[in-house]
Amino acid sequence: MFKSLDINDDQEKQSVEPTDVEKVKCLIIGSGPAGYTAAIYAARANLNPVMYEGLQPGGQLTTTTEVENYPGYPEGVTGPIMMEDLKKQAQRFGTDVRWGMATKADFSNNVHKVWIDNKTLIEAETVIIATGATAKYLGLEDEQKYAGGGVSACATCDGFFYKGKDVAVVGGGDTAAEEAMYLAGLCKKVYLIVRRDVLRASKVMADRVMKTPNIEILWKHQTKGLFGDGVVEGANLAKNLGEENEEEVKIKIDGFFLAIGHTPNSEIFKDYLETDDVGYINTVPGTSKTNVPGVFACGDVQDSHYRQAVTAAGSGCMAAIDAERYLSEKNA
């Protein structure tokens, strides 16, 4: 016979509290250029940083085959190797790099609390958020199939590889218009695939796109799939999808660029940190400071405009310096 137990709310709450509690001076959440650079500077400032890399150690650049626009690599470098170099440099100065994902945060008190994998509680004097942003995709299997082989979510990063070639950009907002304009300066032809019969971009950007001779707007087109032998060689589209005059369209392209937005990885911090309408963390202009003293943000989680490895690294440097100065003033 089993004896039933009555558990009150307080007991139930205690049962799900983490058993491991650790106090640190500087916690860095997320890796990538911003996180690793913050770690390098924080470690050299004797902040003894603890870094949790997240689900994708190294960030978005680990999915990039070739990086040619980051200073210090004259022959270029693959994204994974570059991130491994930054990680080794951070560890060289004493950063405690760990695998794990921040799942909950509480910034309501002077001691900032962050839960890792719902079981380990980190109590930190300073927190540097470098969780990045995730590019939005259409959800096609071919996007994964040709990742690194013609599919990209960053024209500024990868456009150079398609110089003199034909490419396509998906989207109808300002980002898509900007990407199309940038690629038009490099590529032979740019198809702008627009789901509707109008651009959502600002009038200025829309006018620029429509006046650029090597940009062809494909109105009311949607992507059904990509094709090619190992790399992208073309796209299968549907014009007027779901209508009586629906028709299949095939275009030959070498590159397929997604420009339908990014989602900043800031969800667990929104109860405490100010963000914009999309979710990018607001920082005090010219700094990495958030609205919570001792909490700093760097990289793509707070940058909706540039989204480059070098700007992310620069903001990581700022975050570490801001954290060090915060602690110095606090303990003065």
C-alpha cells in the first residue's frame, strides 16, 4: 500500500529550486565575437569571468564557411576556426568557459540571479548578455540543405562571394531593400522575391530599389524550394500562390539571401530589461549599460543595425570595460 503525501505550495516551490548555487564576479551569457571579446577583456581585468556558451557555442559565425572581412585574417578564415581562436584566447587569460544555457533570470536585486539549465543558480555581481539574435528563415528543408552552399542571412557578410553572379533576396521591408541594394553593387543581377504586390520598405528605399537597373522585383512570388548539385543553382517559386492564376516559376541563381528579419535572444530578460518593439535590448547610447545597474548587453542582442562580427567584438570590449568600472565604483 502506498501512502499519499500532501505537498503545500511552499514545499513544491522548494523542490524545483536549484541545489547548486555559485557566486561569481562577472557572468557572461552567450559566446560569439561579442561574448568571447568581453571574456578576454574581463579576464585581463581580473574579473574572473564565467561564460556559458549557450546552444550554439561560437554563435552564428559557426555556420559561416568563410570570413574575409574580419581584421587580422588576410587570407580569410572559416567561422568555426575564428571562433575557436577567440575561445582559446579567452581561456588563456583565465575565462571559465562552460557549456550550458541560461533559462531564467532575476535582476530585481543588487545580486543578479541567472539559472543555467534550470538547475544551477549563478549569483553575479555583473552580468554581460551576449546572446545574439537568430535570423528568421522560411522553414524550407532546402535552407538547411544548402547552408554554407548558397543560402545566407547576411548580404554584407557573404555578398562578396557572389560578385558578378545572379542572386535572390527574399523580403519586402527595409532590410530586404538594403540587402538588395548592397548586392546590386556586386552582383550581375538581383531578384527581389516579394510575397505581396507592394513593398513594406520606406518610400525612399522602395524608390531606390525600383530605380536600380539590375534589381528585378518578383511581385507576389513565394519560394517553394531550391535546387542544385551540392550548392544552390536555382530556386523554384510560386507566383500568385493559392489563386486561380497560380503558376510555377524557376529562376537560376547562385546565392539565396534571407532578409525577413532577426529575433533577438532576449526573452528571459524582458521582465527586467528595456527592449525595443522587436526585442533588442536597449542600451545607453555610447555604452553597453542597460536600465539595470550591473547588467550590460553587447553584440547582436542589442544591435539591430550593423550585425557584424567586428562591431559585435567592439561592443563586447565596451561591456567588459563598463563592467570593470561599475565594480570599481561600487567597491570604492
